[in-house]
Amino acid sequence: MKYPFSIRIFHWVSAALILGLLILGIYMTPYDESNMPFADGLYFWHKSFGVLMFLIVIFRFYNRKKHTLPELPSTLPKHEKFAAHVVHKGLYLLMIIIPLIGYIQSSSYEYSGGVPFFIMYLPEIITKDATVFAVSNFLHRWLSYLFILLLTCHILGALKHRFFDKENDVLNRII
Ligand code: HEM
Ligand code: HEM
């Protein structure tokens, strides 16, 4: 049984957006005098797409609740089922927390005025504070690296079942 169509669409649209955000995020930092004019434009797009990603995840959750999802194959060993659940939950949790912390980071930064969202600026939810900025900057970075680690396990797991363990191929269900 395949995942419902809307869940598959959400999966691949968010996958493309998140990969873009990770690459852009790493490419545009560190923000210093040498790359400031260039990075300013990229920060605008990173923040706008980051907020969009957050909204998409909220819709994704809502949509997921409305559907019955296929069970993992019964032939999958227990420890692999457990690993798949932990990785999926971890990815979902980080898809919520990382943009929220990004928003706090952007709001608390001394020199920013409003959080860009394509054609408008959203209100800053935190007053300017160097300590809040430093902590949220640290968390946004390291949680993103943790996300990359989980994502690597997720992709390698899917490819392993696809190519080395065909009876448990799950990729087919999500494409
Ligand atoms: C799922 C969504 C997001 C992902 C995966 C993501 C990922 C990243 C990554 C990987 C970096 C580079 C970290 C480093 O190497 O220092 C970064 C930097 C940054 N992100 Fe995000 N981000 C997301 C959403 C957001 C949002 C919503 C905002 C703000 C509204 C935001 C604001 C920033 C800022 C300001 C930086 C630069 C930090 C610095 O200059 O040190 N991000 N992001
Ligand atoms: C940023 C990128 C990605 C994220 C955040 C992500 C996240 C997720 C999540 C949370 C699920 C669970 C679906 C649910 O129960 O609602 C899932 C399912 C799945 N993903 Fe990804 N994914 C990403 C990229 C990929 C890629 C590149 C592949 C292919 C190599 C892939 C293969 C799969 C497969 C096969 C499933 C279905 C697993 C099952 O049958 O239970 N994903 N993904």
C-alpha cells in the first residue's frame, strides 16, 4: 500500500525545500565583512523560505492526521522498525524546532528589523538581546547538523531496503 497522494507530495516538496535551506544556510555563513553585501540577499531568501517551511510542516501534520498511514512491512526486524520511528519522529520534531529557533535568532539580532517573508516583514517576537541571540544561533546551527545526521540515516535506510533487502522496499510507498 502506498502513502496517500497528498502525503507523498508534502514529503517531496518539504524534502526539496529543506535540502535547499540547509545548503543555503551553510553557504551564507559565517556572516562577516567580506561577504556582507552578498550574504544579505541570501539571508532574505533563507528566512523567507524557512518561515514558509514552518507553515508547510504545520499543514503536513494536519494532513497526516486526516489519513490512515500504511504500516511498516511486517517482515521488517523489530530494531529496524524502532529505528525508523525514532528517525521519523526526530525529523518531524526538528522540522518544527529549527525554524522556530531561527525566528527567535533573527528577532533577537541587534541589527535586524522584522523577519522577511517574501513580500512583507513579520513582527519580531523577542526584544533585542545578545545572549538570546548567541544561544539561538548556537542551537539553530547544531540542531541543523543533528538534522543532517538523522537525514543521512533516513536516506541510507531507504536505499538499503531498496537495493539490499528488496522484500522490505519502502521507497516505493512514498514515490
Ligand atoms: C527548516 C528550516 C531551516 C533550516 C533547515 C535552517 C538551516 C540553517 C543552517 C544549516 C544554517 C547554517 C548554520 C551555520 O553553519 O552556522 C542556518 C543559518 C541561519 N538561519 Fe536557518 N534554517 C531554517 C529556518 C530558518 C528561519 C525560519 C530563520 C529565520 C526566520 C532562519 C535564520 C537563519 C539565520 C539568521 C542564519 C545565519 C546564522 C549566522 O549568521 O550565524 N533559519 N540555517
Ligand atoms: C529533507 C529531506 C527529508 C525529510 C525531512 C524526510 C522526512 C520523512 C518523514 C518524516 C517520513 C515519515 C512519513 C510519515 O510517516 O508521515 C518520511 C518517509 C519516507 N522517506 Fe523521507 N524525508 C526526506 C527525504 C527523503 C529522501 C531523499 C528519501 C529517499 C532516499 C526518503 C525516503 C523516504 C521513504 C522511503 C519513506 C517511507 C518510509 C515508510 O514507508 O515508512 N526521504 N520521510
